Amino acid sequence: MTPSPDVPPGKLILLNGASSAGKSTLCRAIQAQIDEPFLQFSLDFLMFGVGVLPRRRDPDGPFTWAAMRPRLFEGYHRCLPAFLGAGNNLVVDYIIETPEGWRRLAELLRPFDVFLVGVHCPPDELERRERERGDRRPGDARRDLLTVHTFTRYDFEVDSRRSPEENAAAIITAWQVRRTPGALSRP
């Protein structure tokens, strides 16, 4: 979806990092500090929200995760341009898992102002956070870390061992003072 000519398109601050890197907490810190309204919209809302996904799982057929997952991700990807095209600013936490998935998302987001932020966290800290959360499969964070930062460049990067408030302030400042198009707009 392209921006509506009647409404200025929204802007997107997209945080990419491994599971348990602190992206959702950082989104909330950005919302609290930024001088304009930004909606937080995460794929986690759909994947882990109560009653969103059917609880039924079959060994094969339409209720397998393998059957549902591609449609869920494609639907989520298509929601972002719809929200932006309607004039909503978004702060999004995401895990860019594959080059193909990133290309698809980048294709949909190319007409918009996207500020791409890499959220980094060392493996030992990721694993500690993953254990404390208790709502993710052990090993997901380490698996994500092996690929999540390997096939894109960023407009800005943060170390999530710093406080969410410090990182939010740094992201907002970098976003406000940038002089070149975001990573999605550069060749």
C-alpha cells in the first residue's frame, strides 16, 4: 500500500534484534520520550496475544504452524504499510530472520520513511534474559543472534546492555538529526 495523497504518511522506527534483546522495552521507552505519537505494533501481539492464533495444532493440515506461519507473517508485513499510509507513526520491534523475509518487508516499506535500528546484545546476556522471561524456547535468542544482523545495514545501532531510556534518547536524537535517507532508501 502506498501513502494516501490526502494524509501525510507516517514514519517508522524499526528495531531489529534477537529475541530477548530488549526491543519491546525499548519501543515503550521511545514512545515515552518522543515528541510525537508513535504506535507500538509488534508481531508478538499476534503471535503471543491471548486468543489471536487458534490454539488447535494438528500434525498436518491447516492447523500446523508451518501452514499458518507464512500467512501470519505476510499479513503482519502488509499491515505496516496500511498503518503508515493512514498517517500513523510506528515503532516496531522485529526479528529479521532471513534475507528473503527482509527483502519482502523492505519492498513493502520502501515508499515510507523508515529508520532502521540494530539492537545488539551479547549471547550470554541474551540467554540470561531468555531464561528469566520463561516465555520463549531456550536457544531461540542464540539462534536469532547468528543471523539477525547479517544481511542488512542500519541507520543506527545500540547496545541493549545500556538502559532502555539511554538507548531511546540516543535513537530519537539520531532519528531527528539524520540528513540522509534511511537504509531502505539507499541503493
